[in-house]
Amino acid sequence: MDLVHAPRESLRQPLKPVLGPATAKVMAEHLGLHTVGDLLHHYPRRYEERGQLTHLADLPMDEHVTVVAQVADARLHSFASSRAPRGKGQRLEVTITDGSGRLQLVFFGAGVHKPHKDLLPGTRAMFAGKVSVFNRRLQLAHPAYELLKGGADDPEETVESWAGALIPMYPATAKLESWKIAKAVQTVLPTAQEALDPLPESLRDGRGLVTLPEALLRIHRPHTKADIEDARARLKWDEAFVLQVALARRRHAEAQLPAVARRPRPDGLLAAFDDRLPFTLTEGQQKVSREIFDDLAAEHPMHRLLQGEVGSGKTMVALRAMLAVVDAGGQAAMLAPTEVLAQQHHRSITEMMGELAEQGLLGGAEHATKVVLLTGSMGAAARRQALLDLATGEAGVVIGTHALIEDKVRFHDLGLVVVDEQHRFGVEQRDALRGKGDRLGEKRTPHLLVMTATPIPRTVAMTVFGDLETSVLDQLPAGRSPIASHVVPAADKPHFLSRAWERVREEAAKGHQAYVVCPRIGDSLDKPDGPGGPNKGAGKQSAQDEAEKRPPLAVVDVADQLAQGPLQGLRVEVLHGRMPPDDKDAVMRRFAAGETDVLVATTVIEVGVNVPNATAMVIMDADRFGVSQLHQLRGRVGRGSAPGLCLLVTEMPEASAARQRLNAVAATLDGFELSRIDLEQRREGDVLGQAQSGARSSLRVLAVIDDEEVIAEAREEAAAVVAADPGLEGLPALRTALDALLDEEREQFLDKG
């Protein structure tokens, strides 16, 4: 089912009766195309000009490619073969050229006769196959090909196949070449006239966009490059607009829900907390707090995304919002993705609040409340007490993991839900917690604040988190130190790695602490085979494939090798997700108290861990982490007054894409810039979340990063349309397009923002 365009009956028709069972089966299995409408929205990836040849030097290795080229020469070789008839086999080698570069094609056995007849020197054709290397030369083995006849005036050139000067190149597979897809599109193209247009006429005319049938015609059969531009401009608008209407309707529906306005008392808990802060909030923190307090004072639920640079003080802003709600008689819950993070938040929040978190205890302050922790691994007695405190309203603030969502958990009056690290939670979890806001049978929706750990480009926020209003913190608090980052090429320059361990010892000698991060835990089940500790074997594997094949370095092994080798004499401890919760907590407490010099950990320390005395971080196998993840990890150092140091250790060669990625991280501390790089590197995926399940992307022509203007304008237009006609009664074609877009899986992803 196409997701943006609403089809009439003939566009819903299955491909089998139209194209035949064999072609329809390949299209369904390999390209995810099931109906005539699906095929019409399978757009060309690029276009070749009839007179021009594909640039052969830029072909990607091991990928299925389609090229337009000219045969330079063809030679038939015979060779001895026990498997061939009469003991002689045949091999046809054809060299094709783009005028400068060359590419070898080979055909074997019975498959040589037709190409030997067809591929004469001077012939032009389209060739499709997988690029490989043989004898240090690029080649295509047994490619499929389609001859290109003389041109539009050639009597043999059928109007049907390539009448235009521009040849469409479709995303294809080894089972179905681009030109076969083009012929299939040609068969169904007349039905494009029946496509229902989701764009309101006023919007289309106001922006000078062509109609949908016209856009489909031009994208598949353009006569000029201007045709392609017009078609793409129109189809981008469809994708952006229908998606933004879906989000605008969600925002509109949320605004209709009832919520309790929560205004802090002028002399209450929040005021007492602000008075005891040893520093002043940054301008950014004050501005974002005002936005949040305005939302909390409304009688419909806040729906806000709080994002910002690593270390910009998001937790402080969230805590002040939670205290404002407690002031107003409600409760606030913070949902954290891991136990380590929930414990860390609980520890840092109780420390920040001091006696304000000690209600009912000797020495507790006048406006104090109780701050409780709720995780899955708590002992029965502690858990019972926590549940009781929530149900009676004794606890104003609760910090927990998924355990907060369980049926047994009851709140006295839940007023605010703070979700930390949103992308780790599914919509069901967020909604399950918000569903606990009802009181005495009355339906109430708690306010919602979502925090992301790393910055997101504006357009991604508008698209993926489009149902939330956005607040951005871009100032770092005073007293934070700069972080120097360097790539350590362990394979090319082993002495750089030795120097890295010296730097860690130097930091420890100054009384500071360090993290060493590894991709894997490493137990008896998954020990790395062969050398590869932090100090051994680094120079042995310089080839990229060697580095990629070696299992990732593991915490347990690296910690042993460090403690007995380059960091001998320092206090080294390990931390990973599979340790018992009490052990994890004890390790973190010792590290926070300065009783450990070096913490060797997995990415459990990625988010929210705050130890100002930790100044150095060494990330092993840094190429195994994503850009945003590296930036997030790096944010654990430089949180105090001493400068931070982050060393990215890798065995990948200089020219590899992985090294370029690490160089980008080392070159900037700007999380927004890195998030753009991250998105570009991962390609778009499917912003609506279906990339995870491997289905086709609903965004075919819209590029989230490049089309910022279209997305921003579509958001404004969508808001206006929904404000005027929330049920889209007057726009049936748009409503049908929405129904197609919001199949269940996608709607859930939109839901979770």
C-alpha cells in the first residue's frame, strides 16, 4: 500500500494480473511492491542521458549497479575444462568504457553465445550486475544487459521503451533489472491519471505545484531536467505535508484532553530549592523553565521536547519542573532507560535537594517531600514501601525504570511525567505511565516532558518529534571545561596507544579519574579470540577487514590486561549491565567518591552519569559506536573545572569511512553538527520508524536534512488546515492519504515522538 497517495480502485489493483505472476512475485519479495499504486510510487533513483555514459570510476564495490556504457572490445577465449562438453570451455571478456575509465564484463559457458553476437565494439547498452574485483580490476560477472538502439529516430526504437532523451534508472535487484522495472512502469503509467490528489487545491496553486497525475508522469517519463525538478518538488510536498497533517492532528487531539493546571507556590518547595542552589541558572535554563512553567499552568497537557547539548543541564530544568508540580499538590515521575541511570538520577537529585528531599526525617526541611526510587531489582520490603509512598502521595518525586509502568503501581495524583532518553521507550510504555494520572475515577492526563540525550537537527525534531513543542538548551553551565578529543590509530601507530595509557596515568597522578569504554562485556561465552587487548596485537591487523572481523574488545578482558599491564598499580574496576544491581550501584558510588582511579565499562555510562572529577576517557574500538553515541560518551568527562580528554582508539585504516566518522567527532564538540553527520551517514532510514522492521521507507523523495524549508513550510500549512477543519471533512482525498500513512506500526512510532 503506498503511504502518502490515496489510490482509486485501479491503483489498488494487485500487480499479478497486470504484470504476470513471475514479475509480481519478484516485485513483492525484493522491492516490497504489491499494487499498481506501489509501482507508480517506485521512483527512479537517477537518470542517464541518452548521449552520455555512466562514470565508471565511481562505482561502489559489492553493490548491484546499472550503467550505460559503450563496448570497447570483446574477445572469446577457449580453455580446458573437465566440466565443459568435449573438455573445452569458453569465456567471453567484454571491455566497456565511459570514454575514460574501463570495466571488464565476463560471461562463461553456454551464456557466451548471445552476448558474443550482441556486444560488438561501438555498441551502447545498459548493463546491470554486482561490481567485484578480479586480478585487481573491476568487473561485472554475467551482467544482464539491454541494448540501446540508435535514438529516437531509429526505426527499431519503440516509442514505448526509451522515447525520451533521459533514461530512468530505478532502484533494482539482481532478480529484476532497472529496464524491466521501467517497462513494468510503462504498463501501469496510464492509471496515474486516476491518482487522488491529497494536496488542497489552494495550497497547490499557491505554491505553483503540478497535479499528482502530472508529477507521476514527469518523474517516470521526463522529457527535460525541468520535468524531473517539477515532479520531485511536488512529490516532496506530498510526503512532508501528509506527515505534518498527521502530527498536527495529534497535537490538536492532545490539546483537547483535560489536565490539571499546576502552578508553583511563591514560597513553596521550588522557591526553597532555588534559594539553596550554589550557582545561578544559565539564561537558556531560565528561558526553557519559563516555557515549561507556562505549559504547566494550562488546563490541557504539556507536550514538550527538551533537547540540548550534552551537559547543558537538562536534568536541572526537569527537576525544577517536577518540584513545581509537587508544589501544586501533584506528583512527578521520571522514567529512565536503565537501572544505572535511574540510580544515578536518584542519587544526584537527592544530593541537589538536600534536606528538601527528607520529608518525615529528622532534619527534613519545612517544604520537604520524599524522593523514591523504583526499579525491578529492588528487595521486596523496599519495593513495598516505595509503592505505599506513591499511593498515599507521601512521595512527591519518583525516579524509576520500566518497573514504574507495572499494573501494581498506583499514584495519589500524578501530574508530570518526565521521560529521559526518549528513543529507548516505546509508545506503549509512555502511554501506560501517563494513563496513571486518573484520580478518583476522573480522567486526567499528566503533563509530559521528553528529554533527549543528544541534540537532534531541527527538521528531525519537526518530523520525528513533530507532536511535541521543542525547547533547546544550547549553553553549557559556567565552570564546565573544554574537552580535547583525538583519534588514536592503534594499528598504524601502536606507540600512540602506549601514550594514551601514559596520559591516563598522568590524570590519575593529579588526583583525577578516567573511564575506559569497550563495546562488549566479555564473559566465558564471548571472549575475543586472539590478541587484541589495549596493548597487544594492535599493530598486527592493519587491514580493514581484519579489524572488522575481530570480535569487539570486552570490558572484562581489557580491565585485566590494563590492571596487569599499562595501568598496574592504579585502582581499576569494571561496570556493565549484567552485574547484579547492588554491585553496579556500589561500583558507581565508589567511583563517584574517588575510591576508584579507572572505571572500565560498557555504554551503561553513556547517559546521565555525572562524576566531575573524571577527566579522561579512552574509547576502545571507537569505530564500533555511532557518532551521537561517541558524543554522548564523551560528555561524561570535562564536567568539573579541570579540562577533559577523550581518546578514540581504532584499528581502522586511514582511508576508511569509519575513520572519517571518528575524525568528525574529534573535530567538533557541536552536538547539532554531529547529529547532522550521523543522519547523513546512516542515510535517512525511515523517519517514521519502519526502517527498524526492514520495510520500505515512506519518504522516497523527501530528505530530512536537505529539505528543511519544505518541512517547515509544510508544518505551517498543516497546522492551518487542521485548525480550520480538524476532522478534514472538506478534504476527503487528504483523509484517505492519512489513513494509508497511519497504518498501525507507523502511528505508534509517531505517537512516541
